[in-house]
Amino acid sequence: MMHTNTKYRSRNADDDGASLVNRRLFLTSAGLTTAFGTLLIVSGCTTEDHPIPNSDVVDLGDGDFGVLNYAYALEQLEAAFYAKVIDSPYTGITDTERAILTDIRDHEIVHREFFKAALGNKAIKGLTPNFDAIDFSSKASVLAAAKLFEDTGVAAYNGAGRLIKNAEYLLLAGKIVSVEARHAAVIRDLINPKSADFAGDDIIDMNGMDKATPPADILSAVKGFVRDTINGAHIGQ
């Protein structure tokens, strides 16, 4: 979603935006969930196979479903962050910035609801975010946090890809991480317009490859933004 190639229109604050977004997200996530549900049947799994135990610790589980819960946890965090950004815009936000951040919010909500519906009762609970360290009235603070979340999200999907055994799940993850990479690029361009930072050498290596970070490192990096304790020790096992 590079804004250099997309014409953004400003949103009217008086519009019933939530209703419109909810209808669009329902249709989109319903289609994704249907595809995912077919994969569950083909793989011989039902929603009773790997129930997540009740515990004070959020256990992501094992195997492919552990990886999917890992993605679901990260999408929960991102969706909650952008929802708060749009609900409480930073001082001086422009129409273009609001439009871009609203689109990102909508994408993250679709991703979150997709994983929640597709995983069924294997899904982890709704997490409680901790955004105390972010000043939502400050553009610099909000965009710095957005950069962190988007760069972390891309590295997380890349790092978890090798743990996915089902090729169809890997394909779905690839489709989502490409969207996350577009988010990461446009956030970097909002911070430093018309620069090469959208694909900076802090995220792209000398071989032109993006970072791939293991789940343990990602969970450690984001734990300060979640009030829950997350156990990802069995992801992909």
C-alpha cells in the first residue's frame, strides 16, 4: 500500500466509519476463513484436536497451529495499536496520514479476525496490550512505534516461515507478510519522505534479503507492549 501509487481520500469524521469497516471486514475475513476452513478439513484436523489449555500464561501451542497463534498474537497487538491511533489521532495529523493509518488499521483488523475465526477454539484468548510507553498525542512517538511494530511483524513472519509444515499455510502467511512489508515501507516514508529509508540497510541485508527473526526473539522484543505472559516455546514443534 505505497501511498506514492495510491490516491488517498480524506475520511469524514461524521461518517459511520465503524459500520462500514465492520461490513467490509466481515465479507473479507469470511472469505479468508472459508479458505482456511477447507485447509483444516483437508489436513484431517478438527477444532477439537489441539485445544489451548486455560492458564495464566498464554501458551501458543505447537506445530503449525502454534505458528498461527503466534501470528494471531502479533496481529492482535498491531490492530489494537492502530485502532487507538485512529480513535485518538496525534496532534497535527494530516488527511493523508489519517487515510494511510486508517487503511493499515483496517488491514490489521482483517488479519486479526481471520486468524481468530480460522483457529476456532484453538485460538488463544484476546490479549491485553500495554501501550503506556507510547505518547499517542505525538506524531514522532506514534510513527516510531508503528515502525517498530511493522518491522517486527515482517521479521516475525519471515522467521516463522521455516517452521510451517503445511504448504498452504505457508502460502497464506506469505500473502500476509507481503502486506505487512508494504505497511513497513509506507510508515518509513511518513517518517522520512522520499528517502531510501523505506528499504533501509537496517532491515535489508547485503543480499537484498529482509530480516528473518526467530519467534523467541520477537516475543522478547514485544513483551513490553503486552500485559499477558506469552509462552511460545513449542511453536513449530
